[in-house]
Amino acid sequence: MEQPVEQRLVAKITAVPGKEAELGQMLTRLVTDTRSEEGCLRYDLYQDPDDAGTWIFVENWASYEIWQKHVNGPGFQAFKKAIVGIAATGPYKFDDFA
């Protein structure tokens, strides 16, 4: 039986000017919640040192299917709705390393 291929990706999100702190708090909660999800091998968040309103996620999932379960799940979908008006861009997949 073939082993699933890990899903690795980098994603970027940018705050609406003046909403950096609010988005940062939301992202921190998202990281905490996501790290406990099944198949999450890595979910790290980095704030751009030159732009306080930009964050980069480095993610590693056990498989593409598990990553899809994450992005289509209720927690991430609620996050996407909550950031309307707070996030200027993203979250969008910056790169994909299968």
C-alpha cells in the first residue's frame, strides 16, 4: 500500500492597516487550535520583521487529504469569516511543496 505524501506549504496573510494587533491575536488562536488537529505535523506562524501587518505560515500536513479537511473544516471556515474586514489579503497559499 502506498504511503500518503506529506503536504507542505507556505501561506501569507496581511492585515488591513490599523488592524494588525487584532489579526495577530486571531492568528495566534488559529495556530493553537490547528496544532491539535489530526495530521498537523507543523503549523508555524512568523510575523514579517519589516512589516508588522504581514504574517507567513509554514505548514506541514500528513497528507493532502488531511490538509483539505483542515481548510474545509468548521474551525478554519469560521476563521475565514471572522477576518473579513481585518485581513487585507489571504490567507492564500504562497507555495506548495508536495
